[in-house]
Amino acid sequence: MEDNNNNGIYTGFAYVYDKFMDNIPYNDWHSYIYMLLKEYGITNGIVAELACGTGTITSMLAADGYDMIGIDISYDMLGIARGKCPGNVLLLQQDIRELDLYGSAAAMVCVCDGMNYMDCADSLYKVFCKVNTFLDYGGIFIFDLKTRYFYENVLGSRIIAENREDASLIWENEFDNETGQNEYLVTIYSLCDEESGLFERYEELHMQKAYSIEEIKGLAEKAGLETAAVYNAFTKEEPKEDSERVYFILKKHE
């Protein structure tokens, strides 16, 4: 998912995204989300994944029996998702701030930093308003967020480089402590002609933002959503000062 300052992201990166994100424990993430859905009584029906990316979680939840909708602004990411998801999964190319579904959903989910890409409070508020519009009464919205602690103390202003046989990635990260804005420049070299050994270069500038728990609660309430729970990621515990990722569960009033 991209915001105004994220134009052009997940184009070239889309085609090597899964290659370089192979360290993400998707099975564990899926199990956690599935557990939360069941806990709130969402055992079937329509579930929409916002900023679904290449569709890994979408396809897993589809296998659980949910009627899945995957939504992302990147045409290229959705192209990868189409190859993973069953034919009955509806994939929509939309900006989630302008979400427009044909009906309502029992639940929505957004993982792997999709909401951090909303790099100003107004954009986040717009998403919450759209979620409120298209959720069933009593429906829930589950999403994760990287924390300020993660940006400041784990990611920070550092450079990450990875080499694979047919692709290389350089990630130059910079976090602004005053604004909470995180900027990273991703440069990808991807093999496009094996015979000649020719690599194609892509460059994308990504913007994310760190939000406090209180900011999220305030924006959710303003949009008409109740904060049902906030957890330290993959637990049922309250967030800690050194939590690197947190999960929110917002609920539409019945």
C-alpha cells in the first residue's frame, strides 16, 4: 500500500519481494490472525485483506474457508497474488484510503506494515473511516504496526544489503526521531537475461511512519471504531516499551 509520498513503490520490487522476504514467518502470522478471527466469532464469511501485497496471507485465509478479497494499490503485487490465490478470491487494485467494496465484510486484516505506510494521521483516519463503512456491524479490523522502538533501536539509520543468485537488494534506511517518519531507499538489481548475464536496476523510495498507541486509539474513535484490544505481536499480552510490533483489533459498533 502506498501513500502520496510512496508513488511508484512495489513495481520492480514486486517481482523479487517474496525472494527477499523469505524470512517472514508467514505460517506463524497466519496462525495468530486465524486465532484472533475465531476468538471474535469470525469463522466464515467475507474477509478483506488490505494492502495484501503478493497475497500470501490472503491465500492462507482462503484455504481456511473465508471468502477472501485482496486489495492493494500495486498492480504488479496483485499480479503475483493472482498466481497464489484460488480463482474465487477477488483481487482489487485500490488505494485503501478510497476503499470501495460491493458490500460489507465480516472482518478486515492488514499485516506486514501496511498501516505504517499511511505516513500522516489524515491518511490513517481515512482508512479507518472506510473500514467503518464496509465492515458488518460487530465486525473487526485486525492490523499490525511497527513501533517507534523498532524504527529507533532496531532498524535505525542503517544500510542492509543482500545478494541472491539472480537478484541483489540494497536497503538504505533513515528514521527521523522528531517527525516519526521512516524513509528507505530500495535499490534492486534483477537478472533479466540469463544468457548475457544482464541485470536490470530498479529504485524505489518508501515512506513509513511510527504511531503511538494513543494516536491510533484516538483516530479510530474519531472514525467510529472501538479499540477492542492492543497486543504485543503474536501474544495476548499488553505492549511493552521494547515491543517491536503491535497488533490492534478495532471493532465496529453493533
